[in-house]
Amino acid sequence: METSALIAILLTSIGGMATAVVMYLLAQKDARQAEQIKDLYDKHSEDSERLQKLELTVASNNYTKDEVNAMMVDLKSYIAGLFDNFKALIDERTKNL
């Protein structure tokens, strides 16, 4: 064989080996990234479930609008009663002067 034919065969086999090495390394990188994506997806699922539970807990610990409105009406009545008592007390005291 000629030297140029041997060099061509050698370069072709070196190029094939280099391509095989690069392909192997890329496959390894893809496998690592796939595992990272899976881990992130699992963490997202866990966080989503925890958030839903937290939303339910917050909702169960808070008053509804109707309950808040009823409490405000009661508070308004209580304060109005205090002012009425205070007014009556002032009227009584001013009569004695």
C-alpha cells in the first residue's frame, strides 16, 4: 500500500474513533440532563402538592366574607351601644350641674 492510502485509512479511523468518543460523551451528558430534569419534575410535583395543602389550611383558618360581615355588624352595634351609654352618662352628669 501507498503511504497516502495508509494515512487516509489512519485518519478515517482516527476520525471515526473521535466521533465515537464525542457521541459517547454527548450521550452521557444527555443522560445526566435527563436525570436532572426528572429530579426537578419530582420536586415540582412535591412542591405543588405542598402548596395545595397549604392553600387548604389557609382557607380553613380564615373567615368567610359573610362571617366577617356579621362580626363587623356586631362590632358596630357594640360600639354604638357604648356611645349611647356614654351619651346617657354625659346627659345625666350635665343635668346635675
